[in-house]
Amino acid sequence: MSIANAFQTGITGLNAQSKKVSTISDNIANANTNGYKRGFSDLVTRTAGQSGNVTMPQGVRVEQGSEVSKQGGFSQTTSDTDLAIAGEGFFIVSKVPNDPVESNYMLTRAGSFKPDENGFLRNSAGLYLHGFAADPDGTFPASDRTSFADVAAVNVRDVEMVAAETTRMDVEGNLPAQASGLATPGAPFISTTDYYTPLGERERLTFNWQPTTNQDEWTLQIDDDNGAAMGQVTVTFNNSGPNAGSPASWSGVTNMAAAPSNFAFNTATGEATLTINNGTTPQTIVVGMGAPNSFTHMTQFDGDYEPLNVDKDGSSAGALDRTEIDEFGNVRGIFDNGLRRVLYQIPVGNVRNPDGLEIADGNAFKLSNKSGSFTILDANRGSAGKIVSGSLEQSNVDLAQELTDLIQTQRAYSSNAKIITTADEMLEETTRLKR
């Protein structure tokens, strides 16, 4: 190696150590940055080819990258919209909500999301969280899992009021055995229950249990909200054996409703099907009364009659009260009427080589040729990490390691500077040979 080459080698060393110091400085500065991934600067020998069997060195060069695949620790927060991913994967984000340009989408592990003035979840770097929007019934349409084409910005405030119509009732209660089989049966035993229409309106059904002159036999009539009879059915209860007190059989089904309303009854299952004319499409409610020889619904034992206990679905119209996010990334809206509905699913973006991602502003990453193929996975399924609500991933920087590397790099920089000063002295000594 000539003295001139020694100068060049020293200069490459100074440049390389300078870049390494810069990387270490970034790591130390971001030691408390949520989701930050440690950068590294690997030094690689440079050569200018060979002269005979001798390799001609040309100093050193720097290969820079980030330890994206190395997960940091978690810290607990008081915000349900602060999110972390335990395992593999990234949040899908962009600088504007619902960006139509797919190349503008990025990946990040920084999950400090908070609702902005429009209700969109946005992290501290100003990036908007994206996922899949659910249909009104809580299901998700088919979506492309290899691109950003079908993702939507997650909004936890711009949610319309919702109502749920009643589709099912289950009736429980006891009829007094001593009231049936009398020569002159008394008045019917009456209970009412509310139900909800598709518009969230509250209407009422009336159950009239009329004892007959036959022992252990009752006739049930159900009336609609206007007091009009919808239909009748007769039930006979078992009066002996292990099934005593349970329905023995249902019979005498009579539809009394005016079309398009209707009353039907399945005598094998003990379920009434009510068709109620309260909209363009009539509402259908299935009412469980109890299959023969079962004690799950209506019974007949000696004692007092108590109003029926009715378990039913449906709710009135309600506004969004709050949201919660589970480990599968499902964002559920909790409404002030008690209704819970899935609004979004937060998936995780996955690449074959996370360390090959291109670093972007805002503690985010962009896809690159080195990162490999991209797919969108459901959180907490297969190889995808799970979503942890109320937590943030910390930086994966080890300060002790960085400070140690800083000392070593400073010494290496000084040594490379010494090469230059030594080569300068040698060159000066060479020029004196002529004197």
C-alpha cells in the first residue's frame, strides 16, 4: 500500500466511524421513542481488486439498516386506543385517511393512537390507523389481503345510531296446577313483554294463559301491541312420572292474525313463530315455550302464578358510548342502549423480511424489494401477533450497548485520524530525502 493509499484508507475510516456515530446518536436519542427500532452500521472491507495474488485494500465502507424484527418491551397505559403487537406484524398507516394511492401506505409498530377531531385514530407521528370496516350486521366483506386496496381509516366516533330488532324470545314461568280442571275455570293469567321493531320502537305482546275444564290443560292466546289476537295453542302438562310438571304436548294451533301477520306453532319444539305487520317487510319473532317433556321454559306445579320471565334480544336506538379492542383486532362499539357491535377489524401487515423494510419518516417503514412479499393477516391467528390494548411497545434500544459502542467508535475514529497524521509525517519525511 502506498502512502497515498494510506491517506484514502484513513479517510474512509473517518467517514465510516462518523456514520456509525450518527447511527448510535439516533439510537440514544430515540431510546424512549415508542416503537422505535434500533439502527445499526456494519463496517465492510473495501477492495480495489488484486495485483497478482495480493488483494489491494481500499479501506472500509458502511452498511446501514435497522433491527426491525427485534421486539421491544411493553409499557401499560390508561388509553384503550394505545395499541401494541405481541409478536410479528405491523399496523397499517398512512399520512391521510383513506388515501387512494397504495404506495403512500406504510407500516409501523408505534401504536400511540388517539382520536382526532374527526374521530380517526391517529398516532403521535400523525399517521392514521387503517383496517377493515364491518358491515352493519357486524360481518366483513371479502377483501384483498395482498394490497392496501380495501383498507379503511379506523374511526371511533363517526358511528350512526343503531337499533336491533327482536328476533327471539324465550318464556319461562310456572302455571298453578290447582287452577286447571275446575268446573268453572277462572280468568286467564296474563303477562306482557316488550319487544323492539327494526326502527328501535318498543311494542308489546300479551300472553293469556286460560285454564280449561280439563285437568292440566291450558289455552295460550298471544295478542299484539293493538290488543288483537294473533293465535292460540293448547298445552297439556304431565301430571305423573319423572316428567311431571313439564309440557306433555302442544295441540290445537289456531292462526287468528290478519294477513300479512301470522301465527304458527311447532308442536315438536314448543316454539311459536309470530309474523308482525309493522313495516314493508313484516317482522318475525320466534318464541320458545318449551319442548314436550322439558323443564327449560313453561312448567305447571301447584303454587302461585308469577309474571313470566322473558329472555329476548333486540334494543332501542342508541348512540356510541365507547369502544373496546380485543386481541384479534376487533373494534367493538358499546352503545348507550347496551348494544355491542363490531365496527372494524385491525389486521397486521406482514412481510417476509422485516429488516429489509425501507425507513420512512414518523417511525414508520415502507415496502421495498428487500422486504419481500406483503400480506395482511388477522391478528392473533397463525403467525400473526396479537393486539394488546392499553399498551405501547417501547424502543428496542439497549442504552448500555449504545454507550459502549460510542466509546469504541470514538477510539476507532481517533485511530483513523492517527493514520492520516502518520502518513502525512511519512510523506513529509520522503520529501526531505532530496535535501
